[in-house]
Amino acid sequence: MDGPVGAASDAGPPSYSRGNESSLVSALKTLLFFTFLMVTLPIGLYFATKAYLFEGSMKMSSSDSYFYAAIVAVLAVHVVLALFVYVAWNEGTPKGKGKDD
């Protein structure tokens, strides 16, 4: 009577299949890529557009160029977030062409 109870409690942690592990790695790579993009793209665009576009090409004052460069950086954040949502939404969908009957 004690045998079956002890056997059930000796089960180890659930094992993960290869497909689940590769899916997790893929999701982590996607997250790290968009995290890197979220940090570098808006900051880089802010300083590049301020110095080269607004002050350099358009000859704006320093205070005006701060304002417009900030708008460009905010737009870049929104584009990166929209791309992340799009990629995350489509990541789990099957790649088959056709309708399942």
C-alpha cells in the first residue's frame, strides 16, 4: 500500500521538449533585439537629427532643434513598439499556406 504513493512523489520536474526550448530562445532573441533597438534608435535619431538635420541643414536655433529632435525620437519609440507588437503577434502563428479543414 505504501509503494504506489512513494512512486508518484518521486517524479522529477517536467522535462521540456526541444520545440519548446527553441521557441523560448527565439522569443528571448526577439526581445533582446527590440530592447537594443528601443534604447539605441531613439537616442541616436535624437542627436543625429538635432545636429545634422535641424541645426545643420535647416539652420534652426538650438531650442527649436531640441523640440523637433524630441518629436523624432518619440516617433521612433512608437515605430519600434509597433514593430515589436507586430512581430510578437505573428510569432506563434503557423507558417502553412492554406486553410485547415
